[in-house]
Amino acid sequence: MIQKLIDNIVSKDAPIVVGLDPNPKFVPMDIMSECIEAYGANLKGIAEAVWLYNKAIVDAVYDLIPAVKPQIAMYEQFGVPGVEVFKRTVDYCKSKDLVVIGDIKRGDIGSTSQAYAEGHLGSIEICGQKFAPFDEDFATVNPYLGTDGVKPFVDVCKANDRGIFVLVKTSNPSSGEFQDRIIDGKPLYEHVADKVNEWGADCMDGEYSNVGAVVGATYPEQGKILREKMPKTFILVPGYGAQGGKGADLVHFFNKDGLGAIINSSRGIIAAYQSPNYPGYGEKNFADASRQAVIDMKEDIKSALGK
Amino acid sequence: MIQKLIDNIVSKDAPIVVGLDPNPKFVPMDIMSECIEAYGANLKGIAEAVWLYNKAIVDAVYDLIPAVKPQIAMYEQFGVPGVEVFKRTVDYCKSKDLVVIGDIKRGDIGSTSQAYAEGHLGSIEICGQKFAPFDEDFATVNPYLGTDGVKPFVDVCKANDRGIFVLVKTSNPSSGEFQDRIIDGKPLYEHVADKVNEWGADCMDGEYSNVGAVVGATYPEQGKILREKMPKTFILVPGYGAQGGKGADLVHFFNKDGLGAIINSSRGIIAAYQSPNYPGYGEKNFADASRQAVIDMKEDIKSALGK
């Protein structure tokens, strides 16, 4: 599956992913009102508003981008109707030939991780027929429980040509609290990176492994070290834009082949119309603002990479 | 909310929680067939079978136990219909006055953790009306992202009288891979325990904090140390029974007041009818086997605690 992501990145000439993290504060009022009228002032109404908002953004940007990253928390917060819209969003994006990275950050003990892995990346067999419950292409995975929490994901990836991105160094301010602590002369995140190499070694798909890593754009120095440490690992880089990461910070996340990293922006794209950088679009043209923000992000990264 | 859990533990005289982790292999064939006939050989059919199985077990044991711990992975693996049954299970258990610990192991950066916290423990306001999307009483939380991943859960707990259990030392064989690594002279899990004390300090509810910890029964020595280190923290102890933890291992997870720990058993209770320890029940009487397994588990723990 990493090869499919690479093919998409190359054909769109864009190592970027749009984070579909639909905070209801981003959803234009007229969409919200329409859905509340149609479905009620309830979780279903708000979830359907999120769906229309997502769909409009995907329609406006899909030809420019290789992948999307829906953040499941932003759907789960609306209960069952929200989870249903998450699934609908995954399916719609796949119908547009986008690679879908489910930002689910799951991780548990063996048999439980297996259930998450089958549910998100694999399939369930019922009376001889296979059903793919969520059917993402990639999922993000939390490594705190160690190998037997991650291995079931790797096995499901191998069986189904899917991939994972393991949290190594996250983009948030307090990520260092545990991740940066020094163990045997190097920070915890480097120990996790060693394991990512190990887990990914027999899960190769072309030049890169289907086991990737998450390293925040907000930590460019660590990104440089981790890039060198994990040469066959694709790095998913959150934290660009709204969280403070800039194009110039990103250079060292890439390998010399120009590949090896994919940069996520969520709010900066999907809520562009609310930003002072995109005046004049307004609520009516929110999806056009998102399209312009994608074009600008591509330019920023290209120029940072000296292309 | 921890006080409500304690009240339930005292009134049922049972520091135990039943893990509702419905692996489809546990579900009796006649329930499965009935649901597949009624709903189809699909995710909905299997999810409805899980529901009937759960309900029968809850009906058979609710008068004996203070709490249940549904493991959301086991529902999420069946996609949207599975998540709907998770929610139905939460609601049903609450209607039986059981405390519900959602074993969700979520954890993300600030705003995303907030979405998880509101979705599972809090509420969403829509047009002035509040909706509690999943409405568990407690949730389990992964600490790898540090304070700003956990704090939103703590804030939601404070606002809604709910609680969390933070993963400190998990029950699985490879939990030591990262959690046991030595940082400044003590293992990572002790550093996490220090943070649990800090996060829980202004979230007290009687003698204990609404911020609890997860420590596996399979690591009794570490349990002893962590018990002393976190005197005001309730410990959720998985790993009893099928994972290898025994009653005698559990003594040191408790405080001198006889409180401070709640022991989980999942498979050992809900799939008791499949165990050689409970011959003669068979598929037809699976719920009765679960009831007997609860009675036996209570006895085992009581005698280990010298009661």
C-alpha cells in the first residue's frame, strides 16, 4: 500500500495529505441549519452536516492531492451517527482514488489490537463472505504497549496490503514528557524508531515499508535524526500550518529521492475560509478557499524542497 | 464517579469488573444463527448476536457485580453496527445500575483528546440541548502523548463527574519493551505513575481520585510498588484469569482499607461455558456458567484478601 501512496504522491506531485478533522466550528452555518432541519437538532443532524462539509471539500481538492487523513475522534464525538459518517467519508474518498489514512491511534494487547486491525484495515468473514468494516488504507497506531500491541496490525497489513504509521514523536507541546526521556543514552522516541524498523523490515512494498512513523513537523531537529535512523520508513508529518510547522522545517523529513515523507495539514486546509490568509471567500465559498490553501501548501513545500 | 464505583463495590462486596469483550468465537451458535437469519449474514447480523449474548450475560450477573468494562475494539471490529451495539450495551448496563468503564485506550493531541473525552464521557451541545454520545462512566486513556493528551479527559471528568484509568503498566507480555525502560533510575511506568498522581490531585472524589491507573495482574511486583506510589489512585487490574493472573497475585494491588483496586476478568467470565472448569453448562446455559464464574472469582479474591 505504501507504493500506492507513493504513486499518488508522484502523479499529483504533492507529498501532502489533507486532514479531514471536521470540528463543528468549521462547518458553515447554512450547511448546519439545512441538516438540523432535515435530520433534527441531534447527533444525526450534526453528523450529516459534517458529511456535506467533508464531501464539498473532497470534491474541491481531490484532483490535487494523493491522500486524506480523517481523524476519527472528530466523528466519534458525535456517537454512532458520527462513526457512520466517518465510514461514509472513507468510502467516498476511496471512490475518488485517494489513499485514506485513518487517524485512529489505536493500540492494545494482542487479541484486542487484532480486532482493531481487522476492523480498520482487514476484514471479517461471516458465512464465507468477507466484510471490510471500516476499510482504511492506513491507520495510525500507538506503540506504548510494545510489540504484541503492534504486531497484529503488521500481520493484518501483510495479509491485506495495508499500512500503519506508528506514533514515534508526536507534534504536541507535551510530547516530550515521556517520548524525549533518555533511556540508555537516547530518547524513548529513538527506541520506538528502532522497533519501527524492526516491525517494518518484513513488510516492504517496493523501496519503503508498509510500517511508517508519525513525527511532528513541530520538531524538525528530531525529524532529521529520525529520517536518518529509519531510511526505509515513510514519515507522516502532522503539525504543519495551524500547529506551527513551516515548509522550511520539513526539508529534513524527506529522503534524497524526494520521497519518504507526507505532510499533513488539517485546519489550515479545511477551515481556510476562516483564516485571515483567505479573506473574501466567506462561508459560501469555503471549499474554494480550501482548494486555494492546498495549492499554496504545495507551493510552500515545493519551494522549501528547492523544486 | 469513583465514589459511585466504590459504593457499588462495597454494596456488592466485590472488587471486580466483568469485561464485556465479545469475541464472536464465544457467542453460542444458536444465537448467531438466529441473528443471521433475522438480520442477514453481515456485520449487522453478527453485531446483533453480540448484543443478545451480552444482554444474557449482564442479566445473569448484574446483581453480583459493581461494574462492567466493554472493550470497544471488540465492537468496532464489526464496523458501524458494532459501535451501535457498544452504545446499546453501555446504556443497558447503566440501566442495571452498573458502573461502565469504556475500555477505549484513546489518547491524542489536545483538541482531539477533547473530542474523544466529550464523546465518551461528556456531552455535545446542539441548539441548547445536550447529548451524551457514548456516555460511559469511565474510560481508559493512553498516556504516550503526555499531559496535553490526558488533560482534556481530566477536564471533562471534572465537569461531568466521570473518571479515567490511565495505562501505567499493561498486562501483556511485551509491555516492558517501553514501559519498563529505566529513566533517571526508575522505569517509565513509574514516571507515568507520578503524572497520574499529578493529574489526579485536583480531581478527588472522596478518598480517591477520579483519575485512576491500569496495572496488569500479571505484574504483581510492579503492582505492589505502584500501589504504594499512588495511594489515592484506584487501580484497574486486567489480566486476571485467562491472562494468567491469580487471586494471590492481587493482594498488593489493594490498600489497607480493602479498597483501591478493581480486578477485571473478561474471557474467564463471559466464555466460562467453554472452559474445562465449567463442564456441563454447554451453549444453552452459557449465562449460568458466567454467573458461577463470577461467584468463584469473588470467592478467590476474598480468600486471597483474607476475608
